[in-house]
Amino acid sequence: IKTEPRNIPELFATLMLAAMPIDDWQSWRFLRGLRSLLCTYPMAYTSKRAQWYHFLGSIAQLCTSLRGWRPASGTAGSAPPSAASSAKERWIQEAQALLKRHYRLDPLRILHRCRLREDGSGLGDLRKINRVWTVIQAFITDMPVSELMQSAPNPKD
């Protein structure tokens, strides 16, 4: 199924809204839909850039709060995990996959912090990087520096 390019921004926004778990974890399907849409149309997020970064930050925080969660497992011969537990597990997996692909900015944050050291020694022999810093940052991410430098939780070690 092919999505008309003019419908991509609306589809992207709808998937983001639907992907957040409200009453249950069945929204994992919408996370998978987002991943699929971004594989086909990698720049789909550009129409909703601010909302996209906020969305990624929200699911990163939720994943952090769910770290270590496992479905209840009984003894041998007991009932399999409930549908709700399975859906929650899938939501966590889909969210982590999305974050791994679109929210791993730690190396860029480290470079940026080193670049900003007051004594000028943060980058050592790489100080010449300042001449092309904006090009490097734009190539890696279009996230604003203020958003980039916020403390982002690591979704999965």
C-alpha cells in the first residue's frame, strides 16, 4: 500500500497521537506503523518536527520508567502471559526500536559539550572542527541545540 505524499504529514501526526498508551498497551501497532512510515519516508517527521522531538522524549521517559519490567511468569504449566502483558511487552520493544533508530544523540551531545568548554581544550586536536561545526550538526540531526542538550534518558542500556 502506497501513501500519497500529500497525506504523509497527517498520517504521521495521527500515528504519533495513537502510539501513546492511554488505557492499554495495544498502541504498539501504531509505533510499528511509525517505524514503517519512517522507513519508507525518512523525512516524514519534518512536517511535525517539534511534536516529533517531544514525542520521542515522552516515549524515552516512559521506557526509562518501565526499565526492568517483565511479564509475570508462572511456573511450568501455568497460563501464558495475559494479552495486556504481551501488548505492554510489544509496546516496550517497538518504542525501544524507534528510539534506537531516531533518538540516539549521546555522541553528538558529548561533542557539543566538549566544543563549549571554556578553556578551549575540550576537543584537543579537533579544535579545527569549530569551522565546520554547523555542517556536522546539520548532517547528524536537525534538532535544535536547546532540545539536543536537554538530558535525554537512555531507553535501553
